[in-house]
Amino acid sequence: MASASADSCETGCEVNLKWIVTSGGSVNYTVSVDGTEQSGASAKLTCQPTAGTQSVKVKATDRTYPQLTATRTLSLTVTKPAPPTSATAQIHARRLADNRVEFTLRLKDGTEVITANRYMKLPEVTAGRWYASSAFTTSIEGVEYALGVVSARLDNTVCPAQVEVTFIPMGGERITPTQYKLSVDREADLWASTSEFDIPLVETASSAVVRQGDAVDRMTEAPKGQVRGRGAMVGSCSETILNQRRSATNQLRPVPISRQV
């Protein structure tokens, strides 16, 4: 065997192993990789699940003269993948029958992230004032990340009134998705979602904080033992704004039926 080579690889990933055999006997030979016979001049190899050095044994055997063998032991450098720098997410929101609005965060991989203070009590909020959830956190590839908070406010200058839904990442500036408005007259208990946006990832061990900037109040937790009722109506229309029309381009989108909880 003249040579056998492979690139370094990341944990759990495949690498292409190649070899060249110079026959000192017949031209008919077999090649095995870690004891498994191969065909051709290359093979796919799965790197070990932990970082470090992985030994791979490549052996060529002459079929006509089996006593003629050549062996190469390769040392592969296995590294961990680079940690992710951002996560793609959507904010999910729904109006409850008692006119609270509930917010959750859904990552692109389908993970639903919730936090304790995630309810905005529309009958009690001050229009135009920002209300922030408690921090959303999640684990990605075994690492805990603090994502940030949902920040929302009631806009009653339009009819029907709308809740503007934004996100403030840890150590970052406010993110306003393209679709970020939830109408308060939306049917109760049906989830809707913002458009997707990217959240920069900050490990929970970091000292980064949420830069909320504007004066904000905290959202509430779910009331204990409360029976849902209709509650007060929110965002009644005045004469001066009765004929205003809301734009459909920035409204939250309905969540598919399969994701409704």
C-alpha cells in the first residue's frame, strides 16, 4: 500500500477515507477498514462522538498471495462542531377568552419555549407602554442559552386595537419581525405567529443583560385556579378612528392546525 489518507472531521460526521495500493504481488487485492472489507479506492467513515484522536486501521491483502499484506494506521483529529451563533425563531401569541394575551417562543427546529411571566392582561395595561415577559431560555446541543424577552405593547390608535409584538435578545437591540401585530378582536384561543427572526445566542453563564431601554412593566404569570371568563372588551373604537383600516402585511399569521395546542 502506497498511502491512505483522510481529512480531520467533526464529532459524529462522515469523512471520506481514500487509499492507493501499489501491488508487490498480483493486481488482485482486497482492502479492509477496521476489519470491514471495502470496494473501490475510498470509503465513508463516521467519526467518533467525542473530540480527540480516532485510530483507523486500513489493511490491503493480496488475494493470490494472502501472506502479502500492508497496513496503515491513521490518526484522525476529531473536533467538536463550532457552537451556533444564532437561533431562528417565531413568537407565538393568542388571545385568551378572558382577554389576556399569551406569548411563547418557537424555534425553527420545532422546540416550543415558554417562560413564567408570559401573559399580558389587556384590560389592565396602559396603551403605548411596553410590557416584557420573563427571560426565555433553552438548551441547544447541551449548552444552556438565555434568549431574551418578548416585549409587547397595546396600540389603541387603530381600530380594532392591536398588540405590537417584538423581541429583545440578551445584550442586543429590539427586534421587530416583519409580521408583528395581533388584532385584539382575533378569535380566542387560536395561536398566531410572527414572521421568523434570528436571535443571537448568549450562554446563560454570560453577564449579558436585556437592554430594554424604554420604560417597561413585567407581564404576569398564569393566575392560579382562575376560571376563564370573557372579561372586559378591549380597544373599543372612537369616532375619529372608526374608519381606519389595519394593514394585513404586518399581521401575525395563523398557526397551522397541527400546531394548535
